[in-house]
Amino acid sequence: MKDFGLSVKKFLVSEDGPTAVEYAVMLALIVIVCLTAIQAIGTNANAKFEEVGNAIS
């Protein structure tokens, strides 16, 4: 049980936990930016396809 307590204390003192959280936040922001860019590209492509479709018919 003493070893478990020391392990928990060592984990809390180490900086690996905050680093993992920082990486998770950075990854979430990257995903949000990518999804926003994909949505914008999709909207523009859809508008262009509709324009071409209307021009053909």
C-alpha cells in the first residue's frame, strides 16, 4: 500500500499529466480548425457544382 501511495505522489509531482492535457487541448483545437476548413471547402464546392449544374440545364 505504501508503494501505491508513493506512485500516486510521484505521478502528481511529475509533469507528464499536464503535458498530456496540453497535447489533448492542442489536438482538439487542430481538429476543430480542420473540420471548419473542410466544411468551408464543402460549401464552396457544393455552390460551384450547383452553378455548373444550372448552367448545363
